[in-house]
Amino acid sequence: MLAEGLSVVLVGINPAPASVALRHSFATPGNRVWPALYRSGFTPQLMRLHQERDLLALGIGITSIVRRPTSRAAQLSRQELTEAAATCPAESSGYGPPGWPCSA
């Protein structure tokens, strides 16, 4: 979930199976991203996963380094992570704030 002109891009390692099944980022029960966004002042209220598209209006995008879902990031191979990192600039150019690592 990216758009042009974002101020912040949250980059997860890869989606959990629950996130894929529900079609929402950070959908695993008890995920701490939503409370952390609120407590740190990024969102005006505690948001729920079904409100993730509302983050775009706040200048916040979400993406993952690796697309393959796993229960734990440790299930990803070094090769998967390396290959995904190499495509980051091409896939994300223009979406993040100036100077972020994935700007081309």
C-alpha cells in the first residue's frame, strides 16, 4: 500500500499468513503496530487493521521486503531477503520521503 508523496513508509519483513488471508497488513492478533502508531503520534486515534487505507491520507504507506507469507521471518532464506532487497529501489522509487533507502 504505497502512494506518491508519503512522509513515512512502514517496511515489514514479510506478511504473516493471517495478513494474507484477511487482506490487511499487520493482521495477526495482538500485532503491536497499530497501538505503536497511535502512541507515537502518527495516527490521531487507535486504528484497526480494516482502516489501513486511511493511513495514506496521513502520509503513511505500508510495504514488505519479501512477498511470501510465513509465520516467522526466520523461515525466509538469506537468498529471498537478498533478492528482495535488490528490487527495493526499482519497486519503491517515488513513494517514500526524500532520501529514504529505497529512493532511486
